[in-house]
Amino acid sequence: MGNIVSTINVNGIRAATGKTGKGMLEWLAVTEADIICLQETRATDEQTRKALAPALADGWYLTHAEPGTKGRAGVGILSRRSPRRVRIGFGSDEFDGLGRFVEAEFDGLTVASVYVHTGEADTPIQDEKYRFLGELGAHLRARTGDYVICGDWNIAHTQLDIKNWKGNIGKAGFLPGEQAWIDEMLAAGYADVVRDLHPDVPGPYSWWSYRGRAFDTDAGWRIDYHLARGDIAGRAKQAVVERAPEYALRWSDHAPVTVQYR
């Protein structure tokens, strides 16, 4: 298997695949990715497989952790080969049944797809986000070998990762506690490979609100990350955000973030 890995929050798998002529299925037909991490499928396993039926018929394999709450979360991994081993969740009594984490092992490489919910500052929702990050962090520290975890983290790590950072001070997604968690993962040996390949520049953003002209003016957030550990972290040679050429051609409010590893 090759080592081109992509991640995309599909914002509802049925909606993303239902946009005829300009949707996710057309992208899957031409992408060079070998492994694709999906977030927010918002569908049961049966519904997800039905939505992706043309791609599965073309040879893609699907690993899916369906949502625990209808219409929320759901993560998956599409791959060109069947994984050797699959793990849903990371041993959490609170979170493993919610469809926020799935991990698949391929020959010499383990890839995980994660969805971290948005949160809301100074509320129980934010407390839940921090609990999730705490348990996930413990799992990630214990991982060894070549490991890549991709997903929608709903965290802008620094001012370079959000266009309107001044207007988001004190808001979920740009809180010091969230940013500190990313710092902890980097200190634990993970590399933010997209930032490493695009140092000291704004973005490249991967999410734009559907409201206003955020997409047209590139007023986005970089919240879709590849965190890599092991030898593969140093083998990332190219990272691109596959931003749609125009608003009308978007099939999600996120864009695929694709990394080529040597």
C-alpha cells in the first residue's frame, strides 16, 4: 500500500455523496489517496455503506464507527486494502460508544481517524471536550511505531491557524487549554506534519463557515490535522488542502487535507 493519507470531515456522508456531479463520490474516483480518514458521517454503518456503495464497488474498504447519538459524530477509514486489525475507541467507558475514534492497522502503519467535538467555553460541553482530549492523549502517548492520527480536532493551535484570531479569543476552538493539549502531543513526540511543511504562514485553512463570504475571502480555520509519530513523521514530503475552486463545488464545509509520505 502506498503512503498518501487524506482526512476530511464530510459533514454528513449522505449529503456529501448525494451531490451529483460535484460530490464526494466524484472526488473518490480521482483521488490518489491510499487511506482516507472520515469524520462526521452522521449515519449508521448500513447508511454509510449505502452512501459509499459505488466507491466500495470500485474496491475501497470501509472501517466505520457509527455514531452513538443519531445525527452526530461517526468516524471511518477508507482504504485500498483491508486493514489487518481494527480498533474502535481507545478504552474509554464514556466515549468509546459515541463514534469519535477508530484505528486501523496496515502493514507497518497504523492510522486513526478522530472527531473532537466543538465545545463551548465555560460549559459542561467544554468540560466533556477536555475529558475526551485527556483520555485520547493517554492513548496516543502509549502508541509506538509508525502512527498517524488524522481528524477534525476543532482546535486552532496558534494565531497562524485561524484568520480572525482576535475575534475568537476566549472562544471554543481557540482556548489556551485546547492549544496546550496540542503542545503536549508535540512534546510527546508527535509532529504536526502539515505545519512542518508549511511553516510560518497563515493556514493552510481547511474549514470555512457556510455563513457570509468566509470561503470566498479565505477566512478559515486550520482544524484538520495529521499528527504523526515514528519514522513516518519525518517522511512527510508534501501536504495540500484540496480546496474547491469555487463555493458552488464544495461538498463539505471542510476540505480534504492530503499528505504524501515517502
